[in-house]
Amino acid sequence: MKIADKTVVQMHYTLTSDEGKVIDSSEGREPLQYIQGAHMIVVGLEKAMVGHDVGDKFDVKVIPSEGYGEYNEEMTQEVPLDVFQGVDKVVEGMMFYAQTPAGPMPIRVKSVSEKTAVIDANHELAGQNLNFAIEVVSVREATEEELNPGHHCCCGGKGEGDCKCGEEGHECECGGEGHKENCDGNGGCGCPNHDKHHGK
């Protein structure tokens, strides 16, 4: 089966910079799995995957506009160190999340001086070409559940039994005062109102 929209693809990859430095790789790990057409990977790579089949090995160069965007100096800002509440020491390269109307945004500390720090909201790979070496491991049709994941709480989205699923006024049992340990902090608990119930 060839890769097309609504197929589940597993692939091994190595991502390098234009200088040949390895940025990321699936080597020694499970292959990366994604659904073609669901925008789960950068657009330039998703475009290049179309039509390939199991066993195909190929290289893809993704330009910034189809990767993580061009670098935008306006997304940097100098702030006083006292905005980093609860942090013992602010150091260059530190990552944190800022709450925005569009949801949490990753912010990187670009540089630190005696009283201020320059923060950068650009993706760390913004402005860079992305050079992928790809090997297609498997391709299959996506199931209806994979295409429409909907609700993943223990009640199956019906609010039945003891599960408090976050729908129809219920509280999320996986992240409220309940079993927080079942959540990875990034929505892994399947809660539909994850940020609200986890105080983000």
C-alpha cells in the first residue's frame, strides 16, 4: 500500500542540519508513527511522503517555510529576571511555557545578563533547512477510531459509572483531585479539558 491521506505510516528517520549535524533520529528506538494528512509532521515532509511504499528509503530537504518557519526577530523580548518566579537560577537554553490565547507556547531563554534575560518564542529550528533520511517501515489504512479519536476517558465518553470524564459538567478524574499519576502532564490522560483540569 502506498502512502496517501488517511493511512497510518511508521518510519525511521534521521534529521540533520545543513552542516551534517544530527539533530534527531529514531535510530535505536521504535519507528515514528503518524497519520498521513493529519498534519502530525511538518508540511514539507508530509508532502514528500505521498506515494512512497514500505521499504522505500529516500532523502528529503524541507525548507523553513514548510518546516518550522522563518526566524522572526520580533518574537524575541528582553525581560527582567524577576518574571521567572519560582526559578532558582535562569540559564541560557532553559525552556518554559507561556500561556497565550492560542494555548501554551514554548519559550527559550536565548541569553542572560545580570538583571535581564532575552527570551525567544521562535522554534529552535526556525529558519533552518531540515534534512531527513527516511525509511518507510509500514503503511496501512487508518481505523475510524484513529481518524476520529474523540474521547479517551475510562467511560468511553458516555459519562457512565464512576468515571468523571470532563463532559457535561463532570470533572476530570485523571487530573483534578483524582489520579494525577495517570497523566503525563501533556494530555496523555486523554482528558478533553486537560489544561483546565490541570491548572494550565
